[in-house]
Amino acid sequence: MVEPSQEQFGDRQGGGENASLSSPKSLPEFQRVFPNEDACRAYLYRARFPDGFLCSYCGDTGEPYRFRNRPDRLRCRSCKRDAQLTASTIMQGSQLPLCTWFWGAFLVTSLTPGMSALQFQKMLGIGRYEPAFNMLHKLRAAMVRPQRDRIGGQWPVEVDETFVGGATQGEGRGRHHKTLVAGIVEVRPRKRAPGPDPNLPSGQRPQHRGGHGRGFIAGRLRLQVIPNRKQETLEPFVLANVKQRTEVRTDGWTGYDNLEKLGYLHKAVSLRGDHAMTDQHLPMIHIVFGNLDAWLLGTHHGVSPKHLQGYLNEFVFRFNRRFWPLVAFASVLRIGAQVEAPTYTALYDGSWEHPGGKAG
Ligand SMILES: [Zn+2]
């Protein structure tokens, strides 16, 4: 269930090699599977060309020429033009070895809370902070599948907004960066889930009465930075992320007034700031918001608004794969082989539009 991200996909490259992209389950296995650049290169090739080589110039699908002393170069047998193995991937133009990227993907997908850029830099032995920060953000760009599914359908969803963030480290007291985030989470019967929800702190269970008895669990999640709580902001967010005819649970905020007309089964409750009622009606999304806040502060010590969507993408990626952590490594590299990442400049001046950051 949940995301098709766990699907293994076929591979016709290399004459009878194992057809799937695997995720190593431990450090010794990682060391065995990825001992050197060649091994990483072969994996990246399979991730980028799951159906075999495809020349981006002429469309030829014949196995490309390779060069012993320029192993990243692939030359089309038909038009003789060259392509870099990392072109149009998150690793494009990187000065770092592929092995470092693979270690990075393994670390960031294996550790339950993820890593700060500083921890990341130290673990990978990268000399400066910026390349480590940059790599982490590029890996986050690989945490949103292009054309991902809308959620809901047979499962109700809870929709709400929250302010996240606060004082950013090093900026002193009183300086705040509160950013508005909208969230949607599916409410699924627990019996369909394999075991307890590891996303919740140990022992914590959604406490619900009324319509949400025990036995429900959070399904897929979507989070997005939004500029305001207006109807014209919230409606496109719901439309882009939730299937029509889904039961959509919200508070009584007027921004959601029109959902019925947009084709949803709208269940609104006026909560009037009553926490008990809030937890009854929207228990899942409030637990998510609480965990998100704790993660942003605890692991990352606060996040600046212009980078927040990247962190939300990482949080959602891990949340939606929390029952299948071992597929996350392959997912990051598979998506990372298919999408481009922000340039260093775009990342720092904030002009890069994070995937998942568009409402429409
Ligand atoms: Zn060609």
C-alpha cells in the first residue's frame, strides 16, 4: 500500500543482471555492494536508464560506447554524441565522487531522524560546510516523485495549517521566522498497517473519541509552505493533492468553505480553539505538526523560510516510507537520477522552486 515508490522497477541493461535496484540493509552490505566508483556508476546507470540506454539527442537505444579513462562519458553508437552519466540528475556538475553521494543517500535515508548538514559534513569527511549543505538539499530534491499521486480516495483526509519555525540558530533572541505550512494526511484503518506507527514517540497513540476511534493510523502525508490562509491558497493546495470525492476533515475556517462545491465530502467542525475538540476531529495532522516542529528544532536547530520546503519534502518522504525504510535509499537514487537539482546559486538566493512547493 501507500506509495508506488516501493515498487521495484525492471532493468534490461547489462545482459541479465539483477533486474531491481536494491537498498543495502547495513554498513557491511553497503560496503560490499558499493566498494568503489565503478559500482556506484553501474547503479546510477540502472537508475537513470531503467529501460536501457536512451540517447537524448537521437533517441537511439543501443548500448553506448564507454571509455576506460573517461568512465562518466557515454557515447551514442548512432549519432556519436556524448552524454555524461550524471547529466540531468541531482549529481550533475558535482565535484564530489559518486561514492560520497551514495554514502550521503545512505545516511540520510537510513537514520530515522535524518541528519543536520553539519553532522553530514563531518560523517562524509567533506572539507567545507557549503558542499555538504548543498548535497543534502539536492538529495531532498530527490525526495519528491515527479507527478506523484493525489491522496485520499477511499480514505478520509485531515487538512490543517500550522506555523513552524522560530528563532534560527545564531540570530539571537527575539528574531523569528514563523512560516505557514499546510498539511494533509490520510486516515487509514490500523489493520492495514504492518505494526505500530514508529513515527510516533514510543507509547504515544492518537487519542481520539467520536468518529476516530483507536485503530486508525496516519497514511500518506503532504506538506507545503503557503503564503497565507486564504481560500485562494488553500483550495489549490487541496485540489492538487487530494482526489475528488474524498472525505476532507477541516476546522471551521472559512478558507475551506467551498470544498463541497469542488467535489469533496467536507466535514468541518468549528473548533473555536478548543484543544480537546481539535484532537478529536483532527488528531493525525496535529501529531504530524508536533513531530515536524520537534524534528526541525531538534535535528536541524531551526530552518530558514526559504529552505523550509526542502525540509518538508524530507519529512514527508521519510514519513511516507516509515514502514519500508529500506526502499528509501533506492527511491532517492532512482528519483535523483531522473530529476535536476537546484544550482548552488539558486539554492542560496532562494530562486529555486522546491519540488512540492507549487500549489497548482
Ligand atoms: Zn544518439
